[in-house]
Amino acid sequence: MRSTELPLPPYELATRVGSLEGAPDPWAHYEAIGRASRDDLLAALPEGFSLEGKRILDFGCGAGRTLRHFLAAGDPGEFWGCDIDAASIAWLQGALSPPLHPFVNAELPPLGLPDESFDLIYCVSVFTHLTASWSAWLLELHRLLRPGGLLVATFMGEGQSRVVTGEQWDEDRVGMLILHPGQSWDAGGPMVLHSPWWIREHWGRLFEVLSLTPHGFPGVPSGEGHGVATMRRRDVSLTPAELEAPSADPREAMALARNVGHLVREVEGLRATL
């Protein structure tokens, strides 16, 4: 089955996962991004990993921009999806369920599913917007993975630095860089950049980092786009505080100081506006 044979969501739902304005053919653009995301996610999996017999969760699936291409390609596996946007999930439930298993999730965990429910969880442009809740959600995804299960997550790093911050990338001074906290989702929500060293240090406390590509996702030229991390569940039990605790790496302090500087400038800008 080709993706063009599957129903497309209403335009207003499609644009909630990325603007289609300015594209010569908005729906071709929507399809291309979803197809590239599916292809790049599969490429990020370890050699020999098969979807056959696996249960897979798209965490933050929207209206199924990526999920639809697993269906179109006839990929084996049982596919689930969740999102905070009830309208997108309602459309998926009416249009592509079955075979998909879509459900609404709250802004904070838990997801209400049993431990060890999935073999693979992937998230496209989710941790790129999570600020205070990132550690709780990472722990929740860890809980939902079976022993040896995989988490594939995209992040904004070197390939998005100029677009998001207007600054040259300086990895030593970017840990987890939070911009525009509290910004409405209609305006794109908060923006969060991550450095590979920070991901290895903090996410690596819960997961074995198998691969980490700093840019190129989904299917964009080298040096641009999101990064993608592929990680295997560790058999550990941690708290949010333990995940968030700074390491002894001196870059932690430099990164925090830079983040404070950005937030101060945002506050100054808001004061001037008011």
C-alpha cells in the first residue's frame, strides 16, 4: 500500500506538527517529512533489529505523520501512538484504527500502561520541547520498555543552533539549553537544545547510548536538522533528581551560565515590551 492510499488528516491537524506554509505542495511536503522520518528511524536501529513480533510506540505521534508510513510500507509489528492533542488522536482513532492503537496522554506521566509494554519507543521532536518534565517522561518511557528495549529520540543540537538561537554552535556551552519556557504550543512551545555530551551523561544514566548522530534528521542535508539518539534500556532504578543532578564535568556549569544569560535576555525583552 502506498501512503497516498491512506486518508490524510485535516489541514489544521497536519500543521500542528510543523508548518506547511510556503511549501509548493503542502501535502507532498507533509508526506515527504513523514516518509523521511520513518526511513531515518529504521536506519537508526541497531543492525539485525527486526520489527517482526515487536510492539512499537510513537510517543508524541500527532495525527500519525510518521506512523502512516510504517503502515504504507507494510512494516511488521504492532504500532501504538499517543499524543496530548486529543483532536489528532480522535482523527487517528477514526481513520487508521485498526491497525493502529492510538490514545491520548496527559502532559505529565504516567501513560497508564503496564510495565514492559513495548520493545521499541520512538519520539520525534518531543524532548525538543520538554522543560521541567523531561526527567519524569524519560523515566516513564524506561518503565514501559521491556528488558533490552530500545528508545530512539530526536533532539535539537548543532543542526538547529542558528535557527533556534541565532548563534554559532558551541558544544561546550550547551548542555540542556531551554529557550522560551512557557511559550504556548500555538507559537511552537518551549525550545530545548541538547549537546551530545549532555545526553550521554544524563540520558545515559538510564540507557546505554548505542549511537548518537548530531544532525541530519529527518532526511535533511548534512549539518542541518535534528540529531537522533538510539539507546538501550539499562536495568536501573533512578529518580528524577538523580537524572537531573549535574555531573563533575566543568561544561555543566558553563552550560547553566549560558542558559541563565538567555533567560535574562528574554525577561529583559518582555519587560521592554510591557
